[in-house]
Amino acid sequence: MPMTPPPLLFLARLAVFAVVAATGTAFAADPGIRGAGATFPFPIYVKWAADYKRETGVDIGYSPIGSGGGVQQLERGLVDFGASDAPLARPELTRLGALQFPAVIGGVVPVVNISGIRSGDLKLTGSVLADIFLGKIGNWNDSAIVALNPGLNLPNTHITVVHRFDASGTTFLWSEFLSGSNPDWKRKVGAATVLDWPVGVAETGNEGVASSVQRTRTSIGYVEYAYAKQHRLSFASLQNRDGQFVAPSRAAFEAAALSAPWRSVADLDQLLIDQAGAASWPITGASFVVLRTRPDDAARTVEVMRFFDWAQRRGKRSAIELDYVPMPDSAVESIAREWKDQVRTSGGEPVWPAAGAALPLANRSVERAR
């Protein structure tokens, strides 16, 4: 099994690579490429950025401020790219003068802090999970949870719900799954990056939710899988579309991704929630990068595309080591076509593939992989 960085090293990396971008002034002295947005892909962006700088000398600064914040930063011209786990609707992309593409795939997982309950032992359905987050189920030994877990020693204690406060693509994926699983959730709360939560404690970012669950007994929250592992949190198994209870893992995320079509540019915007397949994890999703199609500084946008082209073609191993799923090769080729078709200079000239871009080098790496 691939080794993941220990928590202290992981937190040190967060301190080094997280650039506070609330006002944009933190980037003033940074000559490198600047991005901001989703916390979901932050661990792999950290690793890719470090590897890319060693290979090219180019700095990639990324601030994990949440999906909504990243899009706002891009709109204000404070960053070279935004990142969101919730794909933007076409009218919104048109308004922004932007395109989006998936960069990496991962899973959102329910994490719990219950004494004596190990990872995977607790089984939940989407409907029961929604009732917990609606406040309809308030104790761990509720009959609905007990019925799914015969023989499991569930305590007669209150469930503390932990959820996101900020505009979050992780929340969007989570609430999209709950909306498809429970009619009451769909009617009362729905799916969005920001929700009117019926119950619970609000925290900022995947890191905030993970830390809160870690210190709060009998609590439950939701985070991207890498954060669950880094904080050594117990996670629950979920029932998927095929009726199977599965534990979260890179293999389960990959099963969901492979069940989805990746035939054309149109497939790049798809959600991966509740995909078919006995081994599929039901809350799988891609994290998206948002780029201007007519950037003020085309050279900087080209460098963003170089970085993500390098990451998707040569950073696969790093993604796997952190339990993400690299984009399928067919999707990577579709992404390159979209860049070529949509991103232009102010004079209307295409900028990709650029001279000296990663494409020829990446093609050689693909040949080596074969």
C-alpha cells in the first residue's frame, strides 16, 4: 500500500503552500502562477506544485479558500486560475468568460468519532445519512442505524453534526448525493455549495471539518478522503447504487470514474455521484479548474495549462499515492482539445499547444508507460 505523509508533515506542507488570498495582497511579491479555490484537491496540488518546481523552476501558489472563493478570486483578476468541486453552469462560465476542466478525481467520505468504531464498521445508507444531517436522527443507537448495523455496539449518545460554513464544492457533492437519496433532504435543503443547514456545527474547509470531528466525541462530518486519512479519522461504509456497502478507497473512486463515459469534451463537466457498479463509491467527484478564455496575460494562462498538462500526464503516480484518481487518458486528450479551441490571445490567436509546451514531452512519457 502506498505510504501517505504523516499528519505533522502534511500540516507543515499546508503552512508552506497555503497562501492567504482573502484580499489578493498576499500574492504581491509572488512571481509565480497563482490559484485559489477548493480544499478538496489541495493535498495533491501541494505535491504537484513541489514536483513541478523541482523539474521546471516555476512556482505554483495555491490558496485553499473554498470553491466559491476561488471563483470570486478569478472573477476579480486576483489569481490565474480558480478551482471548484462543483462544476459551473454554462451561463456562469459565459458570464465569467471562462472554461472549466476536471483536474483530478477523489471521494467525499463520512467521518465519525465514536469510541470503539473502526473504519468501515459503521454502515449507512444515503437516506439515513440525510436524516442524521436533517436532525431527524439524533442518537447513535437510533433504530434506523441499529437496523443497518446488527451486532455493532452503538452508544446511546447524541450525534454532533459537523458541516462546512464556506462555499464548498465538497458540500455540493455531499448534498447532491443526499438529495438523490432522500426526498425530504431534496425538498428542505437541496444541493448547493452553501446550504441552510438544519442542525450542526459549522467549520471552514475540509481541514476545519476534519479537525472538528477529530476533537468532538460522537460526531460525524464529511471530508475529502485524503483529509480523513491524514487525520486518522474513522469513516463509514455507504450503500451504493447497486445496493452494496462499500468502504471508501482509491479503487472505489476509480470504479466510479471508470463507470462514467469520457468520450468527448461534453463529458468533462459530468458529475460522478452514485455511479453504477458493485465496487463504486457513491460520493465520487472531479475537482475542476476554471480558466479565462481571453486572459489579460496569455503567457500566464499558458503556464497554468503547462502545469496541469504536466500534472495529468506525469503526476499520475503522486495522485495515486495520495488516494486520488488521475483523469482517464481520453479525458486528458479532450481537455487539450478544449484548450486549443477556446483559449485565445486578445487578438484571437490560439495559445495551445504552445511552443515548448508539455505535450511533446508528455507524449514521450506516455510511450514509456506503454
